[in-house]
Amino acid sequence: MLNDQPIDGAGLGCWEIDVATDIARYSRRWVAQLGYDDAHLRATPGNWRLMCQIDDLPRVVLAVDRLLAGVDARVDVEFRVRRRDGSWQWVRSLGQISSRAADGRPQTLSGVHIDIGSRREQVQALESREQRLRLALSAGN
């Protein structure tokens, strides 16, 4: 587990991925926000991929691959992660390469997850209202 004291008050979750093993570690806050505990969230290769919603996974993998290839300086991607109860939580993930080997190859990626579920719901509600308004206006003509 990562130390989450520096950002505890902000409600953010920290993550760190070891590039060589493809194992992600998470802060206690992040694990708790998703309803997990140490016993239910295992540090296994590709564990972060298994938590990602399958439709969002290609976009997330592309963002990580672009970071590792040096195309982008940071990861900034929105996607859904599975909560322990099986529901999905929208997050925005921001991160960067945090350590490199002597030859310059990336060793560790780290960053934060921000819960954006309520913001996404608000945007969807606005889009739905806008669509109903357009339909009402077109029916009125």
C-alpha cells in the first residue's frame, strides 16, 4: 500500500505501477473508496487492467503506452473501474513516469485517481435535458 497522508484531505487515491512487473499498488484511501481491503485487492501482474471496464481498457492502455514511449509527458484519461460490489466508478487518472533506470527506461509510473462520477452524472443529465428540449422544439415547428 502507498502512503496517502499527503493527499488524504483532497479525497484522491494514489496509484503506482511497476513497469517491469506490470503490478499496480494503491493507497489505502483509494482501496477503501472502491470498497476493497488488503485481502481483496491483490498485487498481481496486470491487476490494474482487470479493474478497468473492458470498453475503456483500450483507451487507458493507449494512454499508458504513449507515456512509456515518450510521446506524452503525462497520463490524463477518464475511465470506469470496478468497485468491490461490482458497480462501476468513473475516475480521472493523472500520472507520469516517477522513476527511470540508469539507461533512461521508465521503471515506475505514479499518479492519482479522482472520482468524477458525480460530474459525469451531471453532464449526462444536462445532455438529456438538452436533447428533450431539442425534440420539443422540433415537434413545435
